[in-house]
Amino acid sequence: MASTIFDSVLYRDVFSTPAMRAVFSDDAQLRAYVQAEVALATAQGEIGVIPREAAEAIARQAPAIALDSEQLKHDTENVGYPIVGLVRQLSQHLGEAGRYLHWGATTQDIMDTATVLQLREAVALIEAQLAEVMATLAGLARLHRDTPMAGRTHLQQALPVTFGHKAAIWLSALHRSAARLEQAKPRALQAQLGGAAGTLASLGARGLDVRAAYARALGLAEPDITWHVARDGLVELVQTLAVICGALGKIGYDVMILMATEIGEVFEPFASHRGASSTMPQKRNPISSEILLANAKMSRDAASLMLDAMVQDLERATGPWHCEWLALPQVCLLTAGSLAQAQFMLSGLIVDPAAMKRNLDSTRGLIVAEAVMMGLAPALGRQLAHDEVYAACRDAFDHGDALLEALLRRPAIASALPRDRLAALCEPSNYLGTAGAMVDRVLARQINR
């Protein structure tokens, strides 16, 4: 097995996507480092901290410099971080202008800013994927707004719902996650520039002016104060992405259960041999749903690790920072993979209303015992109605017949309501409450996004 599923030729496009892997490739990271160094020089040239011609030379030449990756690897292993080696290589190629590269900055300034640049690109990909999945779910909710099915609690049939109501619940969770993601961006996607201990002392009185120009050059938010050891913005972003994975995992879990042979109400899209067993030709396993569940569980580890890494010592962490280098790419890769699997699965989801009706009718009316109780309550009082219907349910179980027949055998019930009224109460599709109205509310929010 490969060192990680994201490195595996076999698994990397199962658990994530090529686009997100590109965001967190070594080449992309190095480009982000150089972009941060160029922005710093540009800002300092604008403010007058370094000569403008030096800043212009750095901006013009640095992005085109071919880096020696083997030397950079050696320097990183020796120093513990890549920036010293990176600055040395760039400076050697920049001539006189190289004297002003990385002026007044510290390694973490460049690495944090580069990470934020990568995260900005990752979030943009995730937002686009999330919009696609929400649109697909809205289509399912709209199409099946009034498609009745058994609602289940504790894995037992409870009351009737609609499949549209179920899809709208899935959708509403993603609406909230999309809002969280939008709200987290300005707190997470901030430029980092503080110098050795976070005070910008090396830039003198112009430090805050440089930082403002630096943030503008990168299109990032300007922080009020250095966040070298205050990682809450990144932690919030990771928690939000883990919540998205969790919401998609819930969808996958539901679909897996509904695909069970004994239920058979929905199915993942059919493709030849997709979900096939090596030994049982009849099998059609819920592959996308399984990945959604697995990714939800793995994203929890990234979220937990980021929370742990928040506790950092004094003005520079002695280890917790390094934990982010694993957690941040991992949660982005998992989120992109989950959204891709969800979009594939939901856009081709096979919904079987006939199976839903068959399962809904399988209890012969017992699923709407509450409806009967509430219908009888005005005539008998709630407690007596409950006791009478409870007894009728036990009778129906014992005789193996329909709830309606058992109800009619109870004198108190038969005298309280006519048969046609009891029959209407025993029809599951008549007891859907405000499911449709709630679906409409969620769809209205989707339209107004």
C-alpha cells in the first residue's frame, strides 16, 4: 500500500480529486512561497523600505527562477524548514536585488502566508463543488417533495415522511455549512507578517504600512495583529470542512441503509461492475456512500489534530505548528473527494417510489398508529385513545392483520369514529404533516443563495 491514499495511483481519485491534489503539490507550495516573497518585496518597495528598483527586479525575475529541488530538500532536512534554502537560491539568481529579498520577515511569515494562498484556492474549489451538490439535492427535494416513504427512528419504521423531505434535510445541512465557510474565510485567509517575534521590529515605524500593502498585493485580509501562535482562524476553517464531510457522510450512511436488500428504496447510479463483488455476482455495493462515510471519519482526525495544535507555546511553537502541515491538506483533500463522490452518487441516484410505498404498507397501517390516536383523542381523550390504539396494535400483531381491522374490533374505537374515517387515518400518505411546506422553505433558501 502507498504511504497515504492520496499518493496511491489506485486510490487517490477515489478519496480526493486531481484538482485538489494539484493545490497541495510541492510545485504549488513552492510557487506560493515565491508569491509571498514577491508580494513582500513589492509592498516594501511601495512603502520605501527597500529600493523600488530592487522590488521590481524581484517581482519580475523571481517567479521564473528554476529551483534546485534536491538542494532545497537537503536544506529543509538540515534546517527543518524550506525558507532558508529557498531564499538562498532565489537571492543567488537575483543579483543585487537579492540583497533585499525576505527583508525583515521570518520563515513562518512566508510559510503561513503561502499556506493561506493554497487554502484560498482550495476553498474556491470546494465552494464550486458544494454549489453543484446543493443544486443536485434541490432537484431531488423538488422532484420528490410529495413522494411518501417510511420515516425510521432507531432503525424501526416510525412515521411517514417524504423522500423530498429527507433530501431537503440533507440540503439544509449543506446550506448551513456553506454559510459557515463564507463566514470563516475572512478570519482564516489572512496574510501573515510579524517578523521574528511578531512585533515587526525589523521594519521600524513602517511595519504596519508594509503589512497592509503586503496583504493588498496578495488579495488577503490584513490581520490586526500577528497570528503566529493564534491559530483559531485556520482551526475554524478545518472544523467547517470536517462538518461538510460529516454532513456528506450522513447522506452516504442513509443511502447505504436504503440500498439494503430488505429495503431497496434508493440505489447509487448503475455502471457496469461498479460496486461488484469478486465472488458474488449479484452484489451491488454502495461504493460512493462508503467513501463518504470513510472520509467523514478521517476528517475528524484532521479536525482533532488542529484543535490540539492550537495550544502553542509563547511566541513560536515548538511542534504544534508542524501538525498543521498534515491536517490542513488532508481535510481539504477529503472534502473535495467527498463532494465529488456525493455529486456522482446524487446526480444519478435511482429512487424507487414503488418500493417506498411497498415498505410503507408493510406494517399494514401500524406506522400511522399515532395518526389514529390523535384522530380519536377528541372523542376519547388522549390517554384513553393511546391505550385503545396500543391494545389494537398488539391485537394486529397477534392476528397478523391490518391495523384497521384491529381497530374495528375495539368497541370504544368503533363507536367513536366511522369506518371510512378510521380508514383515512390508517392511510400513511394522509399523515405527512408539514413535510411539503418545510421542503418549500429549504428550496426557497436555495433559490435565494
